[in-house]
Amino acid sequence: MSSRLFQGIIHQMKDTIGRTIGVMDEHGAVIACSDLVKIGEIRQSVRKEMSYVSDIMTSGGYTYRPMSLSTNSEYIVFVEGEDIMAEKLSYVLVVTLNNIKGYHDDKYDKTSFIKNIILDNILPGDIYVQSKELHFANDVNRVVFLLKFQPGTDISYYDVILNMFPNANQDYVISTSENDIVLVREVKPGTKVQDFEKTATSIADTLATEFYAKVSIGIGSAAENIKDVARSYREAQAALEVGGVFDTDKNIISYENLGIGRLIYQLPTTMCEMFLNEVFPNGSLDNLDQETLKTIHCFFENNLNVSETSRQMFVHRNTLVYRLDRIKRLTGLDLREFEDAITFKVALMVKRYLSSKPTKY
């Protein structure tokens, strides 16, 4: 990672400096250079000499300077020339590369720290100890977005999301698997779930427009401290799982908007089976055809309004009443009655939940 980091900076500086500049590692190998041909060269003799020098030295037409004040510095920079200007440029190069490396290492350590938290790879008692060592802000509101991509693409979605959220001090992008990316965002206290969904929509729209990529995004609730980030991550996971059962037409699902589906998903399948057997002792739910089920769903969507449902389904009001009477005869539940409608609605959701499981009932 350091070689890529150094090469990127050197590439930007080469035209301004006008001399060959580069970095070699602890083995004397050139790992970054403005002259790409030199990358991979071994300067073992120079490295050996530098092991006795903690400051600047010249050799073979180049000026060398260690990146740290140590005879065993891991990296050594070099600048073409043995003059005073080369000495000054080597110092500028050391300061620049040290700063960017320190920034990168700090960012990487914090990202790894958060990754260990959300994956439960760190003991709760060690969280605050490590956060103090990393100078990590603990009592800041953060929310977790879990992005699940379809497999089978060469696009580096990690890099795409990283470029979309470049604020290294507030946003952390973590790859947890080949197709899953976690975004941990710092948010202001009191931020509404609608604002989280706007962020998720922006991500999905950008991916669809620029990369023709489909993504499902689960959103956890806001975590008020660093320890609760793990909870927000689990909630984002649950949002995708529950949404995959009850809201298959949505690709952005917030944990706080799961409603009764969240409750059903937490119930044991045996309890769900008992509930269905009690509500429909004769298995009458399975006797309903697709047209009847479509009528039921439309009736629920229109808040049990007979007139509005018949209008949307392009059927006469009496026809809809007849269908509702038939449903009552088959199931014993009158959907025009609020309590019966609630029971039926929950039963349909439980049925769908059990259908998503391998357990048969």
C-alpha cells in the first residue's frame, strides 16, 4: 500500500521538481520513482551505507535521506544530484511523504478499528482503550449503511464508494465481503431517518447512472457512541434480511421503518406455525386463489375502503362485497372488521416469512 501511496505523490511532484525522485525500501529496492524504469532496481550498497547514517548522504549522483531519524529507517528517499538543491528537495520529499503516510496509517488504523467493532472482533472493554490510543471521537452520532451488490462484476465498488465519501475523518468505508460494503457515516444529533434514506438514494442513483449497478442498502438506526456502531450494523443487516421477505420491491430499507415485519422476523418458526394453525385450523389460507389474494392486498392498501378498492380494481362495488363475503366464509375472518383485518394481515406476513425459511408447516 505504501508503494502505491508514494508513487501517487511522486507522480504529482515530478514535473514541478524536474529531477528524478524516488523511494527505496528496507531491502534497497526502489518501490516508487518518477522514472518508472527504475522501479524494482536494487541499491543494496547504498542501503548498507545508509545503515550507518541517520542523516543525508550522497552516492552515484543521487542524494539520499532517511524518512525517519534512525539508521534503520524503513524508507529512504532519493533525489537526482549531489548539490544543495538536491539536499533541500530531499528534505521536502521526506516531509511530504511522511505526512501523507501518517495520515494514511491513521486512517487505516481507525478503519480497521471500526471494522473490528462491527464484526465483534474486539472485546467491549478494549474499545475505549483503543479509541483513546487512536484519538478517536467516541461520543459522536454515527449511522451504518450496508450495501449489498450483485455478484459477477469487475467494478471495484469499494473504490467507488470511497471516492463518493472522501472525508476520512467522518466517513469510513469497509469491505466485509466480496459483495458487501459497509459505510459508517458521522451524522448530526437529531438527524431524521428520512435524511439517511436520502443519502442511500443518492448512492443507489449514482451507481445506477454511472456504473449500471444494482445495490440493496440496509440502514441501521443512529448510534450515539462508538460501542453502539455494532448495533447499528446488525440493524442494517436485519433491514436487508427482513426487507428481502416483506418488501421485495424496495432496494433501500431502513431498520426503523420495518414495522411489524421486524417483530415477526424475530419470532421462532414454531410459534409462527402455531399461530397460522390457530387462525386457519383447516388450512383455509391455502385455498385462496391468486385473484382473491390480489383483492385482499388491494383492500389493505386502500385502508379497508370498499369504494376506493373497487375503483382501483375496476370492479363493481357489489362484486367486491361478494368477494369479501366469500373470504369470510372460507376463513372465518371479515376483512371489513378492523381486528379481523389485522389478524389476516399478520397471517399473510407470517405465511410469507415461513415460505422464506426451509422449514415446512
